[in-house]
Amino acid sequence: MGRGLWCACSSAYGAARRASKPALLGFVSFLAAAVPAAAQDVVIAALGDSLTQGYGLLQEDGFVPQMEGWLQARGHDVRLINAGVSGDTTAGGLARAAWTLTEEVDAMIVTLGGNDLLRAIPPEASRANLAGILDVATGAGVEVLLVGMSAPGNYGPDYKQAFDAMYPDLAAQYGTLYAESFFAGFEAMTESDPAALSEVMQSDGIHPNAEGVALIVEALGPQVEALIVAAQAE
């Protein structure tokens, strides 16, 4: 509290004590209006695998720090928790979901399924695990942004159809926010020049480099902003 405000409050309090009870109540209202309430930040847990964890990158270049910085630069009072584990499947995410959603967490970004693909896990198993994660979030009263992904064609059309559909289906079923792809930020670049993808990927061809993460954040950021709005409305 600044010295000028303190002096004004002291004078008002002295006058109110010598006056009636309504005057004292008026002083309390004045003080409440004069002293701003502490800001409450929105806490978002990012539940995912190596893409969320920031595999192969300096800590500050990973998805979570870059997304947090992007949001804060746009005026959001937000804090992101890195709940990404390299190599994690949807089953691993489900096993961690309950203890990830502590009382401080207001919202969650779920980016899981890539390692299910690498292991050719049946889509019905992945769907059940994702549904379990959303059940945990619902029970905790936490808003969710579910980030989808697409299976390659070499698994066959039935596998691809079942895998690709589970994300929008579950988002509709649970009423969560939905982002079609974690890599949406690469689409414009690769449409004109597919070879340009190598410029934003690490040498393994699977994980984005720092510049690639920046593109991912730029594309996904507005949907995370919508998640913040949804969390604040609760």
C-alpha cells in the first residue's frame, strides 16, 4: 500500500470510528475498493509424451516454456506444468492423470497417442485410455484441450479410420475443446515445399527443433487461449 493511500485510509478510519456504524461499514467498502485483490493465475497441466516434454531441446526451447511465454506475452496470467514423459503412451498418461491434476490445476492439454502408433496398439485400447483421462478430468472439474493426431496409411484403412476418429469423437462426447493436430503449424510450409519440413525437425525426423516448436505454439496458441477462457468461466 502506498504512503498516500495509507494516509487517506487512516484519516477515513479515524472519522468513521467517531461516526456511526454505517460510516464504519462505508470505510470497509472504501478500503476493499482501494486495495486491489491479488491476481489469480490459471494453471494448465500439459499431459503428453516427448513432444510435450521437449525431447532433444534446451529446457527453454521446449513446447511448455514456449507456450507459456507466448501466452504471457499476450497478457494472460498463466502457468504451465510440464507433465510430458518421453515414450509415454495413452496408458501411461491415464496412469499419471489423477496425480497430475492437483488442486491447483485449472485446465489440461492432452497430447497423447504417437507412441501408441509406434507400437501399433489397437485404437480401441487407445480410445479407452483417453476416455479414462477425460473421466479423471471431469471428476476434477478441469477443462481440457484434446489434441488429435493422424495415423499413417501403412496400418491399413480400418486402423487409420478408427485411430483418427477417436479424438474428435471423444471431444464431442466429453464436451472438451479439440485441436485437430499438434503439427498444424507446419501445414502451410509443407504444402508449398514438403522438403522444408526438415528445417523445423531434429535429425531424428520425429521431434521438432526450437524453430519448429515456435511454429507449433503459434498455431495451437489460440486454442489454448480458448482453454484459458473456459477455465476462468468455471
